[in-house]
Amino acid sequence: MAETRRQYTSEFKLEAVRLVQESGKSLSQVARELGMRSDLLRKWKRQVEERAGQPERDLFPGNGKLASQDEELRRLRREVATLRQERDFLKKAAAYFAKESK
């Protein structure tokens, strides 16, 4: 039978990383106390350090969610594509009506 994967909330991940940073205990010891693998806790710690300065909700987006910057970038790219289509259509329409009025 397949083993189900444990899912951790963002709050749990942040607290686990804070424990490592503030308790003075080693990463392996904190992971053992929390009943998890130390490489997973190490990965979370690295993510927090790499994304320092970002809002807490963007530290661990997960479950198909994008960080707010990535979501905004996707929205803006979609908007640019739409605006280009509209611009091209208006150019063609203007050329058609200009040719017809001569």
C-alpha cells in the first residue's frame, strides 16, 4: 500500500525554521523533535533565507499557488497579449477604412 505524503502548513514551516534559528539547537535535533527528516527542514530554511524580505504568505506558496509577484507577472503578460491583439485589429481596420474612403 502506498504511503501518503504528509502536508505541512506554511505556519508550521515558518515555526520550524524559527525554532532552528532561535533555539540554538542543531537543525537535525529540531527535525528529530518535530518527527521529520532534516533535509526537508534544511530546504525550508533555505527557502526562507532566499526569499527574505517577502511577505510570509509568499515564502511557501505550494499547492499550485504562485507567489504574488509571479501571479502579477502572469496577469500582466496576459494583458499585454490582449492589448497587442486589439492594437493589430485596429491597425487593420484603420487601413481597410482608409483604403475604402479613397
